[in-house]
Amino acid sequence: MSAEIRCEELGPDSWNRVRELRLASLRESPEMIGGDLMEESSYSEDQWRELFNRNAYFVATRKEEDLGILAIENLAPGSGDFGATCWIGGTWIDPKARGLGIMRRFFELIDNQATERGWLVQGLGVFVDNHQAIALYERVGFVAMGEVQASTRKPGRFYQRMIRAI
């Protein structure tokens, strides 16, 4: 992977970067991202900033261009599926940067903080027809758990829960 790619966590003052990446993901991959472009496009600055109260946002950047995003939600003890202590969502890599190892880099960054932040059992949901993402998650240690679930955000679609323990 290119050494010039940097992964970092953003704070609420970078809400606009999170907004731009999230909306780009919904435009480029609407069938693979749980969310609604119209709804999220209408969020105010305050609404975007509010998201930082429950999520940590990580971005991948190369030469000042944001190329990918990953969000982590801390879960209340005992509330996560299959013992998950956090839920990973909103992951997306710009098509021109896919295959550069950005997701692996995200998970290395997360793993370095897992103990202090309580991210020892990571969960996520992935649409069952997103074979590329499933293969990627398996390569970094996620395992499918439980039965396939009907999506409430995308009626008619189904997702698989996956778990990874550090």
C-alpha cells in the first residue's frame, strides 16, 4: 500500500469532511450503504456534529484528498449482538483508492486503540450480496454470526452480522 496514505480520527470540527465522505458513499454505492442520500443531505451542521457524540470517525487521506471513511459506535455493555462492544458502520472507500489496503490500515489503527476504548469485540452488518466487502472483512478476522437479517433501512435487502474479537 502506498505510504502516502494517512489514516486518522476526526473530531466534530471536521464534520464537513465526514459529511462529504458520507454523501459521496451514498451517491456512489447506494445499494451497499445503509442510509438515505436525500435525508442525510438535508442534515444541518448541528446534526452532523451531534453524530460525533455516539460515533468515532476515521478517514483515509492521500495528498489532502479524503479517500475513505469508517465509523465506530460504542455500545453499552451487554447490548451488542454476540457480545460486540462496538459497531462498525458507514465504511466506504472511493473506487479510485480500492485495493490500496486502506481498510486494513483502518483496522490496524482501531486495533491500536481497542483496549483503551473498549473495542475488543467488534461487530458490523454487511449486505449479503456485497461479496467484496464480506471477503475483505473475513481477511481482517471477522466471522459471520447468526442468521441473515432483513434490513430495516433498505426494505427487501438482507444483511449478515459479523464479529471480530481482538
